Amino acid sequence: MPRTTIYEAQTIRLQILMPDGSVDRSLMPTVDDGQILALYRGMATMRAVDEKALKLQRQGRMGTWAPLRGQEAAQAGVAHALEPEDWIVPAFREMGVLIMRGVPIHHIMTYWVGDSRGAVHPDFPRILPTAVPVGSQLLHGAGIGMAMELRDEPHAAVAFAGDGASSEGDFHEALNFAAVFKARTVFVIQNNQWAISVPFSKQTVVSSIAQKAHAYGLPGIQVDGNDVFAVYVAVKEALEQARAGRGPSLIEAFTYRMGDHTTADDASRYRTKEEVESWEAKSPIARLRLFMTAQGLWDQAQEENLRTEVEGLIEEEVRLMESRAPLEPGSMFQHMYADLPWNLKEQMESLQAEVAS
Amino acid sequence: MPRTTIYEAQTIRLQILMPDGSVDRSLMPTVDDGQILALYRGMATMRAVDEKALKLQRQGRMGTWAPLRGQEAAQAGVAHALEPEDWIVPAFREMGVLIMRGVPIHHIMTYWVGDSRGAVHPDFPRILPTAVPVGSQLLHGAGIGMAMELRDEPHAAVAFAGDGASSEGDFHEALNFAAVFKARTVFVIQNNQWAISVPFSKQTVVSSIAQKAHAYGLPGIQVDGNDVFAVYVAVKEALEQARAGRGPSLIEAFTYRMGDHTTADDASRYRTKEEVESWEAKSPIARLRLFMTAQGLWDQAQEENLRTEVEGLIEEEVRLMESRAPLEPGSMFQHMYADLPWNLKEQMESLQAEVAS
Amino acid sequence: MSAHATTTTPQVEKLTIAQAVKAALRQEMQRDERVIILGEDVGKDGGVFRATEGLLDEFGERRVMDTPLAESGIVGTSVGLALAGFRPVVEIQFTGFVYPALNQLLAHVARFRHRTFGRMHLPMVVRMPYGGGIHAPEHHSESYESIFLNTPGLKVAVPSNPYDAKGLLAAAIRDEDPVIFMEPKLIYRAFRQDVPAEPYTVEFGTARVAKEGANLTLIAYGAMVRVAMDAAEVLQKDGVSAEVLDLRTLNPLDKDAVIGSARKTGRVVIVHEAPRTAGFGAELSALIMEHALLELLAPVQRVAGFDVTFPLPKIEGHYMPSAARVVRAARAALEF
Amino acid sequence: MSAHATTTTPQVEKLTIAQAVKAALRQEMQRDERVIILGEDVGKDGGVFRATEGLLDEFGERRVMDTPLAESGIVGTSVGLALAGFRPVVEIQFTGFVYPALNQLLAHVARFRHRTFGRMHLPMVVRMPYGGGIHAPEHHSESYESIFLNTPGLKVAVPSNPYDAKGLLAAAIRDEDPVIFMEPKLIYRAFRQDVPAEPYTVEFGTARVAKEGANLTLIAYGAMVRVAMDAAEVLQKDGVSAEVLDLRTLNPLDKDAVIGSARKTGRVVIVHEAPRTAGFGAELSALIMEHALLELLAPVQRVAGFDVTFPLPKIEGHYMPSAARVVRAARAALEF
Ligand SMILES: Cc1ncc(C[n+]2csc(CCOP(=O)(O)OP(=O)(O)O)c2C)c(N)n1
Ligand SMILES: Cc1ncc(C[n+]2csc(CCOP(=O)(O)OP(=O)(O)O)c2C)c(N)n1
Ligand SMILES: [Mg+2]
Ligand SMILES: [Mg+2]
């Protein structure tokens, strides 16, 4: 056969919860009311933390902050699908995932005010620190998934990255290694349409990151990233496959970065208000609230109670964060190696003398 | 539509010339007898140069050599599709391409005996030097293709790499940049089934490199790399697209490395004789000879004449290579910068004093 | 301070370093249409430090290219672009993000001329903000000049003020060889300086005597020149006359200026932000000893970053070399 | 010569460096099932230098993994494996091919402990043959230790003989922190040495006095130790007693041994293959001056690679530091 088809590719997009709050019953996951309320509560908390952090930043009480506004469903859907023994490999915008996994908010904030005591939490030894160098953490996720496979542990790793990260070589190497070694890893790409000022259309000429899976021989799916049910279903399925040793997957959560890239950025330089508004109409939080209200699960009073409660919680967390004893300058030397070599010892002593004087 | 197909595509494999010398007339390119003879002659020359180089290496008259045996059709098919103004970005096994483009054989050999005067030839300013670091040259090919597009030059770049190289991050970045910037570049991956001792099945779980094109939004095709007509047709078409500014493509030439990885390797450590023999039956040279013979284009006498002629040519080329004045040690300093900074000047003088004494 | 070329009626403008960088880019792009810019966010956004602001509007998308987020891709395609006749000026967003491009820089960019026996070469510039002190997030405060200095085939420039930033960048863009251009982000906007409006170049390999002095030499580059100047001022009050040498380019290095000043004063303190061990201070120290051992009145001192990962903002102030630290090292040299 | 541990009846075997590396890998894998090997061609082929020969058969595919051809992938997945409890030993085929992994090494491997306030760390080893002199193709002869030495958080070991190769590699594998393990391929098979058959470690940060001497100190590591020894022999014939110090690990550095010997002899020659400028010789030279200026009878000399791209085989012999060059530098120090 001189002209043969050797591969047929198809990529699917999944959506369950529509912007108007209606759902496709045939695809709806089995979630009980408690779960739905937990998802909503998680998303509302993320939003409130995000807003608080931006406020603190303007007051000079917070370092650079990368707002996750708009991506709450993408993060909540993933977090909700995780089990405690699963590993989390975040990029730098996954505070929402951490919040939903129960990492104390004051701890998360500690990192973002510029204090490395907040980088990882001792009670969550399977949550890696923030990864600032774009894309490179995906390989750590692949490696952890390889470890789960090698030891036949029924757990998986979720590795996060953005649409921009999909252009880095490490994205390629991570997906390929994961596939070759059957890593128990689920790659979640939050395609929020922007990498700082560069739109998705300039990252790649293909229209979905999910279709990049065809290069690696692993399942790839696009989900409406503002649809918490779609995210949850897709990730849950992928995690079950992974935990059972049936290989890694790639999930693209198609969403939108509603805020600036970080507090150091001004998105109005490069994108229109209209674009942002068009995505406001697809809000992940509003649509879940519409759904819950329609289900009789939620009303205005509950909404207000939740808001009050969350605000109180966050105030307390900020207080905890700010009342922490200041970081010792000498700590910068202590965690370079298991031991303290002579050069670090000398340097530490000289700094301590300097600080003392 | 809650579950939508957002991408559907196919990957094709092309074959025209069968191992028994028969061809699929419907796909046969328009090539005249002279072209066919030139292709055959080129392939025979490559084979003879390869054999000679291995002999020289055993005699200590050649450095490390990377035999191309088995890949003659893949290289001849590409070379024949090129125009003089096109750029060539080789990896390290593309001596065949260079030979067919007319680069003097003694010049090519000069590089492989370890003399940088052989790296590039002044008459071929669009042929880049051998690239040893696997995969990284693909980006140079993408960049040159971007340059052709930016200046709207009706020329293209062909960038070569192997199956192993497809795992490197630079493969990913090169194909993506090329697609995004509509580079006038054709990527030719000679999938010779091995990366030193690592079989293709361990590089990736997908069964073709061509299908990796789905990740980047450029056409990808697999051709029988031992079928010179299929290679030629596919590359010619891709080059025409590229030269006209219609974008880059990826071509996988599915072939086999018949020899050791290099003269420093012993392939019998990791692969079976049977496997090698099964590919001998698919020989690119034999099948073209069968075709030519069936066409009445070729007979035993012509074969013998060609052999004698090529052998004579190669002897002369080896003589030219070996009669060249030895490389000046001081040359290592001269081409670091356009000028000679003080440290290099000092070091050069000290070396010259040392050599003189 | 800026010993600028003696044109008859030099029109000057008051620029910050960031503005001076932009001015050089703009003028070189006007001069030579082969000059193109590639990088992340260099287009509409004008670069995260605004060093390419307005250039997209002026020169269009074919000369100011927002690339996919991939540093190896940016540098690697620039190699191809340079071979095909362009003069790419690459922006790497922060020095901490140049690592993915190191294979292209070390294995290719630095070597093309050598490996092709001089037949191909790469006129390209890789700009990157470097250094700490601005309370940036993790990985945003690196100073990794050492890598590039142990890589023959690259040139390395590190301006310390707007005048040099403009002149050195123009020289880098006109250079036939690849230049790593490290911009001191701590002082990107810290001060303005009169800078000629006309294009001009500052010659590579010529250090600048930022302050003449007799008792001691402070050698610095980039953001640390100000720290050295501050230290010199403190020392002056104690009656110590410190010479401050601003290297401007680390490769080529102005060896004569370094050795000359060391010989003259007999006491040297080197200041840089990068970690001390195997930092460029070691090279300077070794070189001085090799050429001026008998004139040295004290060991050459190094005031450098500590041998630690650059710390997070809360304690980064303790990492950064300070005038006080330089003064202390100077005193040690004086009292040796 | 090998000052090996005083066991009662040490069973010894005569090994080359390559064999010693293999012996260490094998024994550490036997000792600790968390030790795994990843790399290109490390499986059936046993590594291009045969350092992992037989290990696949003994330990299986789950512990000896041929990876896809991607160095960032190898090192990056090893980070994940290490975090999840393995102790990966990575083989990078040649030092010239570690560059694609530099982002993982510099941005992650070196920093995990620091960035997580000590809560996560990476017990992993990255082995790589380094250096020239074997007529290898382009890019196969690099010595880039400088990068790793200006990167806090990494340790760097460079054995010069089979005994140290085995003991240092075992120590590296047992170390809780990441170690760059550079193997001198010039002498991989150059000679054999009695090596204890039992597992043992050589402590990091302890230099070895390869030869005692009084008039001059030669400091070297890896393949250059032999060159220094040859030079010492030549000098001996002239009545010059040279001490030869083999550093064994560059980080941690045995500062006391370096300074002590420099103080004792007053004259030092440092030998390394990497380019001179900003090479590790500069650090050693600076350090010696800082601590022994008054005892120095001559400037510390550096015999290093030239500041050029490592040349192709035809002229690489002229690049490599030779005993003659070391002798010349020693004479310069003696006659200063
Ligand atoms: C290797 C690297 N290059 C550049 C940067 C600077 N940078 C930080 S975030 C970012 C954009 C990331 O975009 P994306 O991956 O889509 O994630 P998002 O910010 O949208 O969440 C860039 C360029 C970096 N951190 N690391
Ligand atoms: C970055 C890099 N890593 C490793 C090597 C060592 N090496 C040289 S060739 C080769 C295999 C290449 O395989 P492939 O790309 O399939 O090309 P082929 O040899 O089959 O032509 C390897 C691992 C290298 N040259 N560069
Ligand atoms: Mg994004
Ligand atoms: Mg191959």
C-alpha cells in the first residue's frame, strides 16, 4: 500500500456546566451536595484570598503576587480529584489548589511575601514548592510519576503548567518521558490564553494544547476550564488511570487569566477590556452558583454567610502570617547542604558579626 | 455541544519504490533517466566513501566516523530535491547529502580526521558545519527558514536530525518556532531505528515521528526512507511549499542504520544479526538498481564501470586530503573572535614559543 | 563623569539605564535594518522592563518579534537568523531564565567562528537584566557572569550607568561576535544621566576610572560600581583616597587598567554580586597577583555574594554586597 | 599510593578508573535498593565507556534505565525520582552534553534544599566523563567544572585514580546532597591500581598528597594529577622537590591542605584542563593569596587550557596542559 494512513488523530473537548448554570446530565459526575458545596466554598475562598493579596500588595504588605482570578474552577476541579497521597507539582499560580488541599493560607502567603519558610509545608510533604522557571517542573512531575510506577504505588502526581510553558523544551521531554516510562502523572495545563503579554495564538499555531498529546502517545483532552465539573471528571478519570498504572495523560483546562500576569504587570497595555469582559461572562464561580441556586442548594443568605466567614478566616490568616517572627538572615546558609562547609561557615559568621554590630 | 471533536487529522506514509524494484506508477515523480542515474551514482558514491572511511579508520588514517550505510536513499532523495540557494543544516551523519551537493570528498574527510578546515567549504556558504550536540541544530534550521520568510527569499532550509534527536527539547522548540514564524524550513528526520544502542521503541511510544507534527500544526509525513523516489517527492513538495512561504513541514524518512553508530561503537552488543539482515533485504541501493535494470537503464558493465570510476575518484580524494599541509596549532587562537584579544595573543605566543623550541 | 566623545555641540538627553538601552536599540535599528529583536514580551508590552517600548510600533512585527516562551528556541533561531544575515538582539527576561539557552550559547553561539575555521560567525547580542536587590521573586535575581567568562568565544559587557549602557550596547550590536549584555536591573531606573542624543559607541575592553585615588583600588562592574563609589566616599571621609575602576566589559578585560591601578595603589578590593567561589573576582584577583605580586601591600580582597542560592526578598538585603562591607574589606587591606 | 582504610586482610582487585566506577555503582546498588541509574545507553550497551556494563543484567530495567535522548529530561525526572525516595545516579554521556540539563541543575537541583528551607533535598549524582586528549570528535572533550563551582548547592568530585574513583563515587551516592561527578576520560583505562574489593568511601573535602615535597606545590585534579606527577619527576631530577596535591573534590574544597602546602613551599602551580580565564585555578590562586600572601615567594602560576574552544583532534595535543608546561611554570615560580 503505497500511500497508507498510519495514524488517525482526534482530540475531544469536554464541557458539562454551561455559563448559564445548566448542566449536561449525561456527563455529570456523581457528586453529592456536600462535594458541590465544598467546591464552591473552595473557589470562593480562592477568590477572596486573591483579592486580599492584591490589596496587601498595594499596601506594601505583600511581595509580587500572581493572581489566579478566573482560574478557580480549573484549580478546584483538580484539587477535588486528588487524594491525600497524590503528589502536587505546582507552577506559580496554583495557590488555589493548595488552599483547597488545606495548606494554611498564612503559610502560602508567607512564601509570597518573600520568606522561604512558606515554600513547603511540613504537613504536606507531597506538595512541591512553587516553580518559577517556566515549564521545568513538569519533569519533576514526570519523575515522581515514574517513582510511583517503579514502586507500584497506587498514587499519582499532578503537574501544572500554563499555555506559555507548553513551548518550552521541558514540556516535550516531560510528556515523552512520562509516556515512555508509564509515569503515574497527570499533566494539567491551564491554558489561560496569555503568557504575560503573549497571546496563545502566538505560542503555537494549533488551537489546543490537548492535541499536542498526539506527539507522545498519551491521551489528551481539552476541558472547559471554567467548568468545575468537566475539570473534575477529566482529572479524576486521568488520575484513576494513572494510579492504576495505565499511563499518564494531558489535560488542557481552557480558561482565562482575568487579572494582570502579576502585580508587576499591567495587562491593559496589551489586551482589550472587551476581551476581559467577554470572559467575565463565562465566570467559573458565577456559573456554579447559578447551578447551585437552581438546585435549591444555595441562597443569598448562605452566600453572605460564606463571605463573612471567609473574610474572617483570611483576616486571621494574614494576622498569623504577619505576626511570625522575622526570618533569620543566617538561615540562608543553613539549608545549602546537609552540613555546613567551611566557606559557608565563614560567611555566616561574618554576616552574623555584621548584623550584630 | 458538551463533548466535541476539536481536532481530527491523519498521518500518511508514502512509498513508491518497492524492495523488489517495482514502483507505484501513480505516485512516481517525473524524473528523467539522467536524474535516476544521478541518484544512483550519488548513492553508490556514498556507499563507497563510507566503506573507504571505515577502512581508513581501521588503519589509523581517519578519526571517529559515523557510517551512513543504509541511509543512502534518504540522503540522496533530499539532496536531489535541493536547489543551490537552499540551506543545508546537517546533523553528523549527512556526508551523503554533502557528497551529492558536490562538496569535495577530501574536504568532508578533512573534518572527520579532526581538522577544522574541513568543517565548512567556502564554495558552499549555505551548508552549515556538522552538528554534534544532538537536536540543537534544528533551531538553526528554523532560524534560517525564518530569515528566508522575513526577507521573502524564495529559498528554504533543510534541517536534519535523527530519531534520537526527536526526544530533545530543541526538536520541540524548533518545530514550534518554525510553525509560528512560518519558517521556510523542511525538517528531515532520518529515523534509522537506533540512537546508539537505544531503539526507536524506547525513544517514544508513538510509532512514527511524522505524527509528532500534530503538536505543531505543520504537515508531517512518513516516507519509506529506503525509497529514493518517495523521499525525493516528499521533500520536493515540502521545499516548494516552504520556498513559496506556505510554511514548514516535517518529513520522517523511515530507514535503518546498517552500520555501527560510529567507529567507536559495537552494535552487536545490543541488536541482532537477524534484524540487520531483515533490513539488508530492503536495501535502498539494490532496489534502485533493480528498477533501473528492469527499465533497461542499467547493466552489469555499467555497474562495474561506475565502481571503478568511483573507487578511482575516492583514492584521489584521499590523496588530496592526506597531502594537505598540516594544520597550524596557532590556528586555534585565530578564529575565536574577529580580533585577537590580549589573552589569546599571549597564549598564542607562548604556544608558538613552545612549538618552536 | 561620562567621558563622552567630543562632538562640537552635543545634544544630550537625561536618561535612565533602561531608557539608554532603548535608545541604543532604536538607533541601531534605524542605522542597520539587519538588526532585529527577539524575546518574550518585547512587542506590545515593550519588555517587562520597558527596554523595547515603542519599538514594535516603529519597526513592525518583522523586526520586533514576540516569541513563544522558550529560551533555547529564541537563542537557537537567532543563530540561524544571524547566519542568514540578520543581527539579532535577543532579550532574555531575567538572567535566571537564560539557563535553558545555555546549550545554544555554550555549544553553538560561542563556537561558530572557531568551529568553521572563521568562515561563519554570529553577530548577535543576548541582553539580560541581572542581579538582586529589587525584591523580585525567586530566580529573578541571578548574577551568572562566571559561566560566560569561562566560555571562550563570547564577549561580556556590564554597564553601570546610562552613558555606558547606550554606548556599550551600540558597540555590542555592531560587533561581529556574540556579546552577552548584562543589564544591572537594580539601577535600571535609579538615576538619570546626560547622554548624547546621537549614536555613539563605547569601546569594549576599556575600563573607566570612575574615581581617581591613590591608596586603594576598588574594582567593580554593573550595579556594584555605585556601591563601590559609596564606599569610596565613606573612605574619603577617613582620609583614604580610593580609586574606583568600572570594568564595563569583563571580556575583553582591560587588563592594563586593572594591573595598572593595582600597581599604583598596592591594595585592591573587588566587588561583585555573584557568589564568591569561582566568581569573576577570583579571576581578577589571580590576574593581579600574577602581574603585581611585588607591588601588593595586602591580599586582594573580594566582596561578593555569599555561596548560597540567592535568598528570597525578606533577607536578600543581607546578601547584597554593601558599601559597609566594601569599607570593611578596604580597612582590612589598609590595616594588613 | 592509595592510602586505603586499614582493614585487616583487605581483598584487593586491580582496576582501571572505569572499572572502579562500575564497582562502586554495583556495590552501592547492592547496598541500597533506592539507588537507580538513568542515562543514554547505560543499559544493554553498558554505557559508551562501559561504566555500567552488566548492571542491567544484574539489577533489571527498573533500576538501570535507558532513557530517551534528552538530558534535561534525564536530570529533571531524576529530581522527581529523588523527591519520591530514590537515589538516582545519572550518566551524562560527555560533559559537552550536560548543557541541555543546566537549567535543571542550576535552577532546581542545586537549590531544592535551600528553596524549601531544608524540608526537601536531592540525594542524586550526575556522572559525566570530562576532558580531552583522546582524539574524540567535536564537543566530546569539554571541562566545564567552573559552572558547577559557581553554583552553590552542588558538590563536585573529580577522581584521579581508581581507588579514589570508587571511594568518592560511593561517598557521592551516599551523600544527601547532589554531586557532580566528573570522570577523567583521558585516564579511564590508562592504568590499573589495587582497589579494595569491599565497599568503602573517600571522604569529600579531603585532598590527597600524591607526593610530598618541599620547594614547590603542584595542585591538580582528575587527569591532570598524572601530568603534575610527571612534572614533579622531571623537577626531581633537577633537585627540585615538588609536592603534588590531588584535590579529589573541588566543592567541598580542602582549604587547609591547599593553604597549608602553599605556606610550606611558598610556590604554587595549579594545573587544569578547562580554559584559564575564570577557570577554577583562579579561585585557588585567589584563595591562596588571601591566606598566604606573606609566605608566597612567587606568584601562583596557572597552567590551564587556553581560552579557546577545545580544538579538533589534529591539534588538541597542543591544547592539553603537559608536564613540560608545568615544569616551565614551576621554573618561573622558582626563578621569580
Ligand atoms: C524559563 C522562564 N522563562 C521566562 C520566565 C518569565 N515568566 C514568568 S511567567 C511567564 C509567562 C508564563 O505563561 P504561562 O505558562 O501561560 O503561565 P501563566 O502565567 O499564564 O499562568 C514568563 C514569561 C520564567 N519564569 N521562566
Ligand atoms: C545533546 C547530546 N547528547 C548526547 C550525545 C551523544 N550522542 C551522539 S549521537 C547519539 C545518538 C543519536 O541518535 P539519532 O538522533 O537517532 O541519530 P543517529 O545517530 O541515529 O543518526 C548520541 C546519544 C550528543 N552528541 N549530544
Ligand atoms: Mg498562560
Ligand atoms: Mg537514529
